[in-house]
Amino acid sequence: MAVFNHPEHRLVSPQQYIAAASASESFKPLVLMPYLPGPEFSVDILADKGEILAAVGRRKEGAIQYLVNEGSAWELACDCARVMKADGLVNVQTRNDVNGNPVLLETNMRPSGGVGYTLHSGVNLPGLFAAFKLGLMSEDAVIQSARNTFSPVAVRSITDVIVYPESLSNHLN
């Protein structure tokens, strides 16, 4: 069962799983899912009681995120937000299967940590949310603003950790 408890060994056939589970004396509950080669999509959405006012998708490929406002993953995310009657800033994540079809991973009824990336597309989702909730923009104005200002863009994330040698410090002797 060790193969299931270590993230670096995630790809397992059903036969391997059944054999390992049968041979094990104890069983830790697990969440299992099919292998999804990707890419992962994270779609940030501004919704009003299930109506989509604005949405920007981020296709994640390594350190680069491609911002989009169309495609099957984007549409699936918007459909999920509609069905869930999402309200406010929400996030839906998908990952493509081996045939390139998006599979729902999760729906978060809260903003994502990466919602700020949407600004690079020209669509400021947090700003639109605030303006809408404060009554500064109507529903139609938000929808039109998101449509008119969106531009596809690629964003490179730079979140590296740099370990400095101990000899370099700001300590005073």
C-alpha cells in the first residue's frame, strides 16, 4: 500500500490497486481518481446567484498560465457555477483527460489564490465584483466590461525560493 501513500507514485492500474488492497492488513481511506494528464484549468468567475457576469480561465502549463475566455474547460466551469447558483467570486478547477476533455476537479465557492492573475487579461475580477456590489456598475455594465477588455495573454509565475548561504546574513555581530 506504500505506493498509494506517496504522491510521487500516483499512477496505478486498477489491477495493482486491487492486488495491494487485498494483500494489506489495514486500509487507510483514500480518494481515487483516474489519471488526468492535463493541462489543469482554473477558471475565476464573477457570478450573481448563478448568472455568470465575467469569467477568466487560466490554463496552467508549467510556470506559464495562459488566460482564456472560451473553450470546453471554461464552459464546463461556467456551467458548474450556474448549477451551484454561485454568488460572488468563485473558482472552478478542471484537468483534461487522455482525450483532451475537461474533468471537474473542484468547485470553490470562494476566490482562488490566483484571481489576481486575471488582471493581466484586462479583466479585473475583484474590481468588477466590488463595483457591482457597491452599485457602481450594473450587471450589464460588468458583462460588457469583461467582454470588451479581455485580451488573451500568457503570464509567467516567478515564485522560486532562493536559499542564501549562511555566511550572508543581516545579523550584527
